[in-house]
Amino acid sequence: MWGRADRAVKLLGRNIPSVLRMTKGVDPKISRRLCIKPQEQSQLQPRSRSPLRVPGHKPTDWEKRFLLWAGHFKKPEDIPETVSIETIRAAKTTLRVKVSYVMIALTILGCIVMVIEGKQAVKRNESLTSINLEKKAQWREEATRSTSAKS
């Protein structure tokens, strides 16, 4: 189907609006002509910095702590004055993973504690139903006392 349409476009070439014309070397099913910047304009613009050069970043006190806790450096004195942003991002990512592991461990520990407490409550014949029935009985007594005191 696209082959016929492509031939028709080639035959009619000049009569088709520029928006509808297919660009050469692009899949006819996907036209990204409006999204692509022309190559000539990007080559003419001079760049002040090389894209490969990573500028140094002076870490803050918190970032220094992150670098230490993540294990990138052993001592605060070992941290240089300027560190690449990628190193700081890697340290933050490592800390995020460590914090998530701690949270998982605490959640599992909390579940185990709740199971143990529940089993102990069963041994004492305590349940939520019995506790709720006791509270409701106590409220009824208080309600009857307050109505009898008013009368």
C-alpha cells in the first residue's frame, strides 16, 4: 500500500504541499519532518564547551556526606574540592537503594513482630471482637448511669 502512495508522491512531487511531502531516507509510515532540526543550522553554531568535558562541581556538606555514606570516599579529607555531577548522582542513587533496603527490612521486621503479638493475644484469649464487645458494654453502662442520674 505504501509503495503505491510513494510512487504517487514521486509523480506529483511539486503539487503536494510541503507538509505532506515525505522526506528522503525516512520510513513512509513515520514522518518526523517537523520534529527534526536541519543539520546545517546545528553545525554553524559554535560551541563554547566540548560535550565530552564534564565541569567540576563543588559539593555541599550534604553531598559530601552522601559521598561518604555511599562509600565513594573513606574520609572527608579524601573528597576533592570539585567532583563530577555524575559521581554525586551515583552516590545519591546508591543511598536511595540502601534506604529502600532498610525500609524493606523494617517492614518485614514489623510484620514478624505483629504476627508474634497476635499469637500471644490469642493465647490470652484476646481478640478485636471481644475488645469491641467490652467497650460497647462499658458505653451502655455509662449511658444508663447518665440517664438514671438525670432522672
